[in-house]
Amino acid sequence: MLSGCTQNRAATDISSRDLEAYENRISALQEQYMLPSVSIAIVSNQKTIYAKGFGYADIENSIPATGDTPYRIASITKPVASVIMLRLAEKGLLDLDTKLSECWPGYYDHFSRLEKLIREKAPQYYGLIEQYNYENGTITLRHMLTHTSEGVPGNAFKYSGFLYSQLSHLVDSVSDRDFYTCVKDIILDLDMDNSLPCQADTWRPYVINNLAKPYVKTDENKLVPGRYPQPDLGAGAGIVASVTDLAKFDIAFDRGELISDTMRKLAFTPAVLNNGTKAPYGLGWFIGTYNNHTIVFHTGWQPGSFSGLYAKIIDRDLTVIMLANSEGLIAPFMNDLGTGNIGASPFIRELLDLVLK
């Protein structure tokens, strides 16, 4: 049986009996999907009421996971990056509907070089940029943040972590601080002591020393050590954080300490496509429903290493954040989650069924 390590628990609208039932289900799901460890934080009414680690952040050395264990958060970086860009919009340095070609110095050169590099060095990945028609100059920041930039901008939702990641270069171009510094000075300054902008950062050696080790499931259903992904930072991925630190980000986000309430609500509004239909994505967040409740969320998945889920039940002022050191938390459900179907994940569905009963 895999172990769990309690960090914090406080009185909340969620009863202790509900939490105990949820823990039992998480322990069972952890074993079913072969997660070496999963750490979970719950925020209610802008207070962290629960944080716990299940299993081992390092199997070989029997190091248990806790709420403070750092993980690679993968695409959960996207909501963080969105906050940075929306802050710049509120300062008048960016506009959601201005053409990127008009507000991003070097826009054409950047994508021209990128396209050439992929063609010459990695043609197998040309599909990542093939439908991004940067030459016509009509793509806006809103298109990029909502993953509606490919083909005819605004015609269709097509999730692209690769294209979203390029927005860090936009920040570098228009802000007095580059994207790395924005993450470090604006986001991690929220007392996020067990986090780093990226794994390559030497700023806090103890975070790297405590970073959960990645594991991968073999064809024989055995867990073996995996490989850390490339340690780059971009708007799409790269941040290292613990669930307790992401809870601090969430609290500051909901309190209006990072962006205004108006801008936050805009981030949670589904993009409207050119034909009038709604996409399952806002400005850096997936948007779905469960039992008639709006859930905004983001997944994180780095194949063969890490996975995570960050979900907010808006009308209950409730947030749950999960990070794991293998892909099993997200990979089996990714196709459905990518359409906004939050109920596809049993890890979050078990909690939703308790709190929305």
C-alpha cells in the first residue's frame, strides 16, 4: 500500500467525512493508474483547507510526497502565463484584439526563423506550425490565448501548446521585464517558496533537490524511472511548483491581487468562434460544466514524466489542485478533458460528486 503524508486540514464546508471518503478514493485511483505519488491541495473561500501527498516522490529512496513537494506542472503554466499577459493588457501594453504583427516588434522575423528552423532541423514537427498563417498578419493575442489562431483565425479551436509557448517572446518584447523575470517577481513572489520558473534555474537549489522524480509505466505494468523533460520555460510549460504554492497563486488570483475581477471573469469566458459557437476554452483556461456547475480548469501532461490538474468550481469558490510524478493522472482522460469534459477524470469527479451533491 502506498503511503500518504498529511500536511494541513481545517474546518470547511467539506466535511471531514467527505474528505476521508475522497482520500480513500484517491488512494484507490492512485494504485489503479499507477501514480508513484500525487499531491493534492484544496482551496475553499480563498483559504487552503487541505494539502496532502500520497505515495512517494522518490521511490528508490522512500521519500514520501507532501503538499510541499515540487513537481513539473507542464501546461498548468498556461493560466499563470495568461495572468502575466492580462496584467500587461490592463496596463495598456497589450490589447487582446490588436494584431500581434502590430504590437509585437519582430513578430514576422520570429515566426519566419521558427518555421525555417523546424523545416531544416525537425521537419517531422512541421505540423506544429503548418496551419499558423503568420504572414497574413491578422492573428491577435485573443486568438493565441484561446487556441483559435490556426487556419482562418477564429474559425476553430485547436489546442496548441507549441504556439501558446511563443507568447513568452511577446512578453519579452513589450514588457520592461522578460517572461522569466515576470514569473519570478510577480508570481513566485507570492511566498511560493517551493517553486521555480523552470528546472534549469539555479536560484533555489533546494527546490531541485526536492523535485519529485518522474516515473513511467512499462508494457509489463511496472514503474521505472523516467526522464525529466527539457527544462525550458515558456508561456506554455516549464514552471516547477508544489500544490501548496499553486494554492497561494489561486488565492491571490481570486482576491484580485494579480488582475482585476473583470479581467479574471473575462479569462473564464469561452471564446466565441466566427460562426457564433463557443469554444471549450477562455483566456488560458479550459471551460466545462459538471451537473450544471461551471468548472474552469487546466491540465498538465508531459508524456512519460509528470501530469497535473488545476480546477475551479466557480459558484462554490472551491479549487482543487493535483500534481503527479507520472502521466497517469491525465493521459488516460486527455482526449475528453481537451473538449472541456471535466467529468472524464475520476480524480476530480470523485470530489465534485461530494461537494455538488
